[in-house]
Amino acid sequence: MPAATFYDKPVLLNREAHKHKKIAPSNSFAFARQSNSLYVAGVEFTQACKEYPIVFTQVGKDKVAPVAILGLREKENLFVSSDSRWDASYVPAFVRRYPFVLAELPGQQMGVCIDEGYAGLNDKDGEALFDSQGNNTPFLQNALDFLNRYQVEYLRTERFCQRLKELGLLMEMNAKADLFDGTSFMVNGLMVVDERKLLQLDDAQALQVFRSGELSWIYAHLVSLSNLNSLVDKLAQSKRAGAAVAGKAAT
């Protein structure tokens, strides 16, 4: 279950090309409607664990990354409502940074990109990106500061995941969902922390995990797994609502 992305047309932010561009205010999360999972940083676990299942997934050959599961079927986000609102108290930073994103450039430099496919990007309404002198507006500077903080936490989370691998704490878990209408399906390829192995760490290893501040992340992840049942219930409610709408349309 890879973490889906929703950047349709990301391009490097350019002072000349985007000098007149503005970001219109919007409460719509329609851009994330087809994302059934997305990346969450370790620092987010204590908030995200209250509403989303947090698991680990393989990224490339050698890396794993934590993701919040948002849906049990492809291209389905159960946390984006029919009116495009986000149906949860905590909105992950991966979503909140949109339509901006950092991209790695040649030479290991990072560049700021913006999604030109974002519906709120326009020339008339909203927050300007640059002032009349071509300098960053406070709005854009706040967005850039957020991206930089996000990148710091991304790298910290990457080290956390590498530590989990080195300590042999990850194990594969498959989840089965049974719905009210008799249908069932499997969610495969998930990894979770094996608590039994966590408790078997030697004193030096356990102290390393504790001193890093990552022990709380591990237990937030383990607590979050109970949200898989809530996600099944959420899917069942969605299917019932869809069936009711279809029934009314047929009468």
C-alpha cells in the first residue's frame, strides 16, 4: 500500500513565472480524495494515532516509511467527505503543506515546487506569493518555513525507520476486512513493530531507543492499529450511504 501523492503538475516555484500568482482560500480537500494512504512523520504519531492506523511500508529496495491508512481500497480516501471536507480532527502535515512541496534537485539541493494543477492557484484572488519587488510575501515565507520544518522531521523519521530495521523490530502484517454485505478483502504488504522483539532488546539498545525519544513513537504506532477496525466501520458506513443514494435514485 504505497503512500499516494496528489501533485498533478508540480513545477519549481519561479519569481518571474509566478510573480502574479495567488493562492485562493479553500476548505476543499478534493485533491486528496483518491489517496488511500499518505506519509506521516514520527513527530505526528501522537496526534495521528488517535484517528488513523499507522503502519510501515516498503519504499524502494532498502527503505521503509510510515504511512497513515486512509482507505482500504485503491483510490479511496474515507476521510474526505462527499462535500470535500476532511473528516478527522488531525490533518497530516503531508496534506497541510499542499500545494507546495520540496523536491530534490541535482547536486542534492532542495527546490520548492508548487502544483500548477491546484484549483486555488490563480491571478486574482487570495494570498499573493510575491510582492511588487519580487520578494516573498509573509504568506509564502510561512509556507517555506513549514516545508523546512517538515524536511527536518522527514530526515529524523528516516533515521527512526532505519533503526527499526537494524534492530529487527519490523514484521509483516496482513489485515482482513469483513463488511456487513458479506464482502471481504485483504490489505497486504503492511509492516508493524513486533512488541515481543521490542521487549527483548538488550539494555544498550533499549536505552538508545528511549534516549532518542522514539519509544513514544513506537507505542503511538502500536496504539493506532486499533483504528483498523474503525476504518472498516467507516467503509461500511460509506457503502451503506452509497446504497441508500442509489436506492433513492432508482425510485
